[in-house]
Amino acid sequence: MNYFEMLKNSAREGNSIVCMGADPVIEKIPVEKASIEEKIFSFYSEIIRVCKEENCLPGAVKPNYAFFAQYGFDGLKALKRFCELAKEENMILILDAKRGDIGKTSEAYARECFAFWKADATTVNPFMGSDSVRPFIKWAEENGNGCYVLNRTSNEGAKEFQNQRIGEKELFKLVSEKIIEWGKQAKGNLGSVVGATSTKELEEITKIFSKAENQVPLLIPGVGAQGGTAEEVTETLRRVGYDLSIVRINASSSINYAFEKEQSTDFAGAAAREIKGLNKEMRAIF
């Protein structure tokens, strides 16, 4: 089964297009363990255990490489165990690594993401052009892995470059067209990262993708702490007629640390309740 098929099947079986980001901040994690590795892994494994019990496992998980790597080998060991747990639970694993470099270096990065971390998909920066993205697309073509290209991101500074006009089009529209071009042989496994904080651009991008020969999966961060709402995003996608089963809407801090908003010590239960709330808000019934 390739990545595109995994997305569709997972959405229908679990009736969820929520993607739970994993952004560990050690000072926030209310778990008493001897090591950083154990503290991080125990936190996320308990959240996943409770979500499984509550029948609300998210439609994907997205560990952010940098949040784990900041804690050195302890953090990376925790990431490895998190990735293994996601695979054991048959959860879609998106490694948020934002890789992209000259060809040979990108080949090494692609092997790291897919062969070592065993991610189903990863995020890629297109700034250096087709030769830097090609090694990831090759994995998509040959092994069925997914690849999400940064397209119009959710951060405030995105507009400084991504909304600049080159000729008659904004840069994010040119990237959208490149994603279609690059994805012709990728069997629908080449996707796009579009932020929830820019629904105008999201609508414009999805209209471009609607004309593509292969459907383009979307990874949409920015819901929750960054200010975007799941309801606005799904309303935008429905208006365009986009297939929600190939979309994953990501929330990280608002799920990870939902217990803070609840003023509760039940961090896993709070995370599960937040995911249930997002599912209800999205109304993604398949």
C-alpha cells in the first residue's frame, strides 16, 4: 500500500483527519522519570494508550525532529521509540524534518527519514530546487513513501518570500505548480504543506491542485496555538470540493499540553478530549 492509499484508508477506518504533532518541551511534561528519554517517551506513549482506549487515535502523528534533537541523544532515542510505537499501532507517521540540500546530501537525508526513522512521509524544503527534492520523490515513486513540500507555511514571516510576486504569480503558486509537475510519477504520494493561518492562500492553492492529474495530499499545520481553526480549514476545503481523506490537519501544542488549559493533571485524558473536540469541529465523516 502506498502513502496515498494509507491516507485514504486511515481516514475512513478511524474517521479522523487530525494529525497530532509531537513537540516535546521537557519543562512542560508532567512525568517523573529518571531520564529525558523516558520522560518524553512515557508522556507520548501514555497519550497514545489513552487515545486508543477512547477510540480516538489521530489520523496521523507528526514528531518534529528539532524538538527531539534539542535534547541530544536522549531526545533522539525517545524519537526512535516514538516512531516504533507509531508503527506498532499502525498510525501514519510523518517525520517533520524539513530536509532539503544538494542532491547527494538530500539522498542521505531521504535514506535517514525513510530507512532509519521508517517514516511513512516527511516534510521537504523546496528552496534549492528540483535536484534537492528529487531524492525524496524517488522514494515516493519507488517505495510508496509520502513527501510534503513546504508550499505556503503558517508562520508570520512566510509572506516575506512566499507571497512575493515573480512575474504575474506569487511564489507559493509557482511552488504549487512545481508540486504538480514533480508529482506526475509519484502516484499521488507528493503532497503540500499549507498553513491553517492562511485560508485565502489555502483556497487558491487547492484550486490549482484540483486541476492536477494526481490528487495532492495536504498537511495543514497552524491549528490551535498558532491561531488557525479546524472549522475554517475544513469549510475552505469543502467549498473547493477537496477530498478530505487525503488531508491531515495538524495540532501540536494544543493537544500535547491540553491539560494546561484544563488546569488538570490528566495530561493523556486532556489530549484525547482535545482530539475528540477537533474531530467534532472538522465533521470529517467518510
